[in-house]
Amino acid sequence: MKRDSLVSLFEHIHPGYVPETSARISFTFCLGGLATTMFLAEILTGALLMLYYYPSISSAYPSVQRIMYFAPYGFVFRNIHYWAGQLLVILVLLHMVRVFLTGSYLPPRQLNWVIGAILLLFVFVEDFTGYLLIWDERALWAWTIARNLTDRIPFFGKEFALVLFGPPDVSDLSLVRLYAWHVLILPAIMFFMMSLHYWKIRREGGISIPL
Ligand code: HEM
């Protein structure tokens, strides 16, 4: 029984049949897989950066400097974290264009297109919160503009801004909240959405075949 479940787990990870046309690199350019790789690189390097980063308005910027000039290989991991984040945005956009051009969003894959679009939104927000964590002048004003814009959304803007950014006046609480979104809440939601994305690919018979 135990062996059977292990075998079926293995079979689940490795699909028995993939049409040759879908497996061709010139069909997907492996853009979704590369985006996943960037996400994993972000988790790994982000966990290392957490060892030195300090989320408070007086210590955030100096702690980033410490990562760059004092932490062993800190500048390497920070640069990988930065560039993998930028690449993730580019790869996901290219992946979306590929899916559109090959008509892979058509039924039965329309829900996976929507899941992907939500993932794209989370990738943008994750990128933006990371940019704010440095807490230099640019981050402070970007935070102020983003908070004010959110605050002005009709009907629920004030409540929404409070949930996303915390109280209107900048304090340590603002950075702790940003930090929580960036390192925990958003990555956890993204991990869940990616799992759903992969599961839907399997459920819909694997990657689409060329039109
Ligand atoms: C973090 C973001 C994303 C990751 C990691 C990801 C990952 C993947 C992977 C690995 C595949 C398998 C085929 C391939 O590699 O091209 C795939 C397929 C697919 N993705 Fe994404 N994706 C993401 C975002 C998106 C976005 C933004 C959209 C569209 C709005 C989207 C829509 C789809 C659809 C419809 C398929 C099925 C395509 C087919 O069967 O040919 N995905 N995704």
C-alpha cells in the first residue's frame, strides 16, 4: 500500500505522456519553468537576506548597507535577489504573451489564464514591496504616493490603505507591515497560486498542443 502511494506520487510528478509538439522548446520557450526557477531563487536568497535585514525606519537602510559591505557574500545574494526579481517580471510577461499568441488561454484553460493574471498582479506587488524595504528617500516617497493613491479609492480606500500600509503616519509599524507582506504573506499566496496553476495544467491534460 505504502509502495503504491509512492509510485503514484512519482507518476504524478512525471507525466507518462507529453505530446512531442508541446515539449518542443520553441513552443513554450520554458518561460513558465524559468519564472518558477526565479521565484525559487528569490525564496532562497531572500531567506539569507533576512539574516541581516532590520525592518525599522532608522535601521532598514543601514542594515542594507551592512548586507552590501559587511555580511559574507551579502552583495552577491542581494544582487541575485534584485536581478532574479526583475527577470521574474520580464519572464512572466513573456510567458503571458506566449500563452496568448499560441491561443493556450482558450477553453478548457481559461481559468488558468485568470489564475496566471492574478499571479502577475502578485509579482508586481511583491516587486514593489521589495523596492520599498530599502527605505531610502525614493522608497519613502513611493510609499507616501502609493498610500495616498490607495486612500483615495472610492468607498473602501481608507480601510484598504490601512490594511496594506498601516496608519497614515510613517513609523516602524509601516516597515514591519511591508516586511510581513514581502517575506511572508505575498510569497505564501504566490506559492499557493503557483501550485494551483500547475495542478490546473495537469488537470487540463498537460500543456496545450499548437493550434
Ligand atoms: C509567477 C507566474 C507564473 C508561473 C511561475 C507560471 C508557470 C507556468 C508553467 C510552468 C506553465 C507550463 C507551460 C510553460 O512553461 O509555458 C504554465 C502554463 C500556463 N500559464 Fe503560467 N505561469 C505564470 C504566470 C502566468 C500568467 C501571467 C498567465 C496569463 C495571464 C499564465 C497563463 C498560463 C496558461 C493559460 C498556461 C497553459 C498554457 C498551455 O497549456 O500551453 N501564467 N505556466
